[in-house]
Amino acid sequence: MTDVTELHESIGWSAGSQVSTAPDLVTFARGLFGGALFDDPASLVAMTTPTPGSSYGLGITLQGETMGHAGYIAGFRSVLNYAPEIDTVVVMVYNHDGADPESDMADLLEPVLPVLWVAE
């Protein structure tokens, strides 16, 4: 555990220093992946197109049938994933930095996504 009493969000520099809630992240993801955040649809295409030899686009990690991003700062962890085929957003936030949100997300989504795709 990490005492973050005196932590200032600016320590994250280019990590964005974003402070949010799970419901707000879901709203953000809906706007982002729904195309409402950009005037030019090519922006979202660039974000979700992996660079050569990588699974990472411009700020978005592509993981099989899902895409999203994870975050970390002392005392906190988070992950946001979007499954476009079933238009589903999943967000996990943790108030300790010992969590492994990417692994937890995989544990949650791997057994569920195939069932949801069949149901569609």
C-alpha cells in the first residue's frame, strides 16, 4: 500500500493527470468509440490502428476483440476496455497500486465475450 495523502496529480506528467469515476469513464468511452469526440473520423481510425509490430495505436491498446487503455499512478490503478462487436464498455478502478487490472479484465472478459457474441 502507498500513502498518497500528499500526492499531487501533476506527478503523472504526460499520463494526463486525469481524475475520474468509473461512470464518467464509461461516458468518455462511449463518446470516444462512438465517434462523438472528433470532427474528423480519421482521428479514431488512427487511434485504433496499431503501429507496425505493436498492438498499440495512438493511445489505444488493441487486445484481440477489445480495445482500451490502462492507467497507473501511486495508489491507484485503472483499466477501460471496449468490445466494438457488442458495443460494451467495461471499466475497473482500484484504490491501491498492487492491483493488476489488465489481468482482472482478461479474467472477466475471456469467459463472457464469446457467450455475448453468440447471443447477438
